[in-house]
Amino acid sequence: MISLLIRFEKWLEAGMERLFGPRESVQPVEIARRMVRAMEEQRRISVRHIYVPNVFAVHLSPDDMAGLESITHTLSEDLANHVRAAARRQSFAFIGPIEVSFIKDEAVKKGEVKIDARFLEGEVVSAPAEAEAGAGVGTGVAEAERVPDIGETRLYRAEQLTGTRPFWQVEVSKGPDSGASFTIQLPASIGRRPDCDVQLHDQKVSRLHARLELSDQGVVVVDVGSMNGTKVNGVAIKKEIVRPGDIIEMGSTVLSIRPVGRE
């Protein structure tokens, strides 16, 4: 169904350009739409996940590039968040952090956009030194290589993580989103708002309900003044360290968080 819609959209766009010619300048919303399409076209179906590209090169004409050059840094972040949200809605998975770059391309006509999307695995993050004896990790990889169990008394310390930032898996075990999982990097937001890193559909959850942060002591869940509050292991909290296996409750939703690696 997705492929059929993509082909129809391409046909419609080609017809519009033949009738009216290309648009005078490229708008960011058009770039976002093209990136999502490129992501969907190049999806790869694996045994457990559907993987999509995580590196996007946006080719623009010199004129269009000049018009956007002053905002490319901010625009790159916005586009990455848009792609991450689109992938989350379709349960797609990334194999590394999302990267967006802009390239001035003489071969691209003014008003056109060319997207080069590809897969690039992120660097493996080594285990914290204090966890190595018992165990071992970019908006949105899916569950990949599990980090060995470090035990409830061991914590992940931010200053001991090397390489790129680690990924964390948030799994929903109860509530309207039961069975859903989100692969995130910290800090991350939780709530009903579409721009939340962990978007929930529980009406008892506030639009912006909580944050997940990485402190020197480990992962911290922070309630940001939600209407119905947040609990960790049945105890109401404002700010609390959470470990793999701890239960986080907000509204009628129950979730947990654990570190993950990469395939």
C-alpha cells in the first residue's frame, strides 16, 4: 500500500510540474516530505524489524541552497525529528543516529529537491567500567544487541560512556500503547504531544508528562508537573533514578527502560 501511494504521488507531482513548472523555491516542508518518502522507499525487512536509512543528504540547487544556508543547522535538527516521528508511527527502526546534511548541487534545478538516503551503523558504545565485571551500549535504532544484565545495584554513569551517546529502549507493558517500544537517546520527553520522544495516547497522561535524563548516577525520570503524577515501583515521585526492571507508571500506562546496543 505504501509503495502504491508513493508511485501515485510521484506521478501526480510530475504532472503538476509539466503543467505549471517547478516551484520558484524549495520550502522546508517539501524537504521533510521527500525525506520521509526516501526513507519508506528504501526500507529493509529483517527477521524482527523493518530498518530504514538514517543518513540523509539533501541536494538543492545553488539558488535554493543560498536561501536556506543561514538556517541549515536548525533545519537539520527539525528534519531529523520529523523523520524520527514518521518512523515511530510506522514502527520502523534505525541502525544508528539520524544525520542530515545539505549539498549544493549544480545538477538540481531551482525548486527541486533530491534526497540521497543511506544506511550507516553508529559506533558501538563500550560498557561502563564499573559494569564490565558483571556485564556491557541518536528522533529514533530498534532493539538490537542486548546489553548484558548489570544487576539492580549497578548504575550507568554518563561520564563513563564512550563513543556516541547510547540508545535506550522504552517498552510499554500496559495502557493504550501496550506492546509499543521506543528507541531513544537521552534526554527524552514523554507525553501525548506529537513531538514527544515517547508519544503516548493515554488520555490520563499529560501532553508533556515527564522527562528521562542521564545523570552521574544513572537514568532519572522527572515529572514535569503532570496532572496525574508519575510513580516508580508504585511510589509517587517528582524525580527518581530508574534502573532496568523498574516500573514507571503514568496515567493508566506502565513502561520500563533499559539500555540497548546496535546490530
